[in-house]
Amino acid sequence: MRSRVIAGNWKMNKTPAETREFLESVKERISRADARVFVFPPLICIPEAVEVLKDTDVCVGAQNFYYEEKGAFTGEVSADMLICAGAKAVIIGHSERRDIFGESDELINLKLKKAVEKGLIPILCCGESLEIREAGTAAAHIERQIKSAFDGISAKDAAKCIVAYEPIWAIGTGKTATSDQAQEICACVRETLKSIYGGSVSDVIPVLYGGSMNAGNAAELVACEDIDGGLIGSASLKEEFADIVNV
Ligand code: 13P
């Protein structure tokens, strides 16, 4: 049985004080759900989030890190630093990191390897642009992203990962993929994982959908066979996040 996962990616939103206020208000509702719940606040809000959620099963993670141990990497933080701050998970390969900050498939692979080595739970993101979708090559693109990200990762480590399919054209646009579109690509993610690791591993890796998921469309999306939950952006900043968790 795969676990259900609902994760909130706050992106560059909320101060530490706002983090505390928001999490205090949703804490009870997000911690008694029948799902693994993650929140990914901005880096400096992680200690605040960890403190507020300390008596719950809600897992606090980081939106990014750098794969080196330490050294001259201005502006970066290491996996060990995140762990010291109380993070238990990390988002890797989000399309905003790939597109705005130029992260390559090679870098994403190095980050995924380091995250599993350090015991951080990775949420590995993949997704196609509108151009790729319209060209009819979305599935091939996703297969390539997954194979590249998991290159050199053992079956044992892969089984600890979570994958999120986030079509770029659905992120922050209010334009959600239909459940058929989302299911098709999430099934492709699982097939690709099966081709690398076999069914015993691909069957336990949660595959999430992300892209304008909200309290109104979450139930239909997570009812799909290969969609095990959601990676939520803007709706995770509001009380609505608790509604989605309880869906
Ligand atoms: P939205 O839910 O705001 O579309 O963002 C999705 C996302 O990018 C989550 O990582």
C-alpha cells in the first residue's frame, strides 16, 4: 500500500511570524488526517514551523539545498544544515528551480543522491512545458527526466523517494490538468520507475500531482489510480490547505 501524501510548497511566501500564525491556525486539522502531510516553508521559517508542529506527525521540509558538504558556495545551504534546522524532507527539481535558476538534470541527480544519502525525504519534481505538451511529447519528456534524476540511485533508496508530476502550464495559472491528463502522466512516471526498479519499488513510491490543485479539484485528482496525493502551491498558504488534507 502506498501512503497518501499532501505537501504544501509555500515558495517565497510568509515570514517567521506569519508561519507561526498560519500553522497555529491549521495545526489541528492538518495533523489528524489520514495522510502524510508535509509543509515546505521558506528556509528561515523552518525552525519556526518545526517548533509549532513539534507534537504532530506533520513533516517540515526545505524547498532547496546544495549537494556539496560545505565550502565556498555563496548563498547555498547543505543537507546537514537543513537537518540541524529540523527539516526532514526536501523538494528537488521544481520547475521554478529548473527554469528561473537554471538547474540542470545533472545537478538534480546529484541533489537526489545527496538527499537520500543524508536521510532527507526527497520530493522529486518533473513536468512538461505547454510547448512540449502541444508537441505530443510530454510522456517522453517525463520519462527522460525521471531516468536522469534516478540515475545511479539504488532500489532501496528509490523506495524512500516521492515523485511529483507538475505540468508547468498548470502551475500558478489556475489551469489544472484534467484528471485524465494527470493520471496518464503519473502512470507514465510509475511505468518508468518500474522499468528501472521493478514493480515492488514502483508500487511503493507515492506519485503526486501538482499545479493549481485546490479544495475543489483535489478529490477527483487523488481518486485516480496512480495519483497518491498533491504538491500544493498557492492553496497551501491558506486555510484551504487543511480542507485539501482532509479530502
Ligand atoms: P500552484 O498550486 O500554485 O499552481 O503551484 C503548484 C506548485 O508549483 C507546487 O510545487
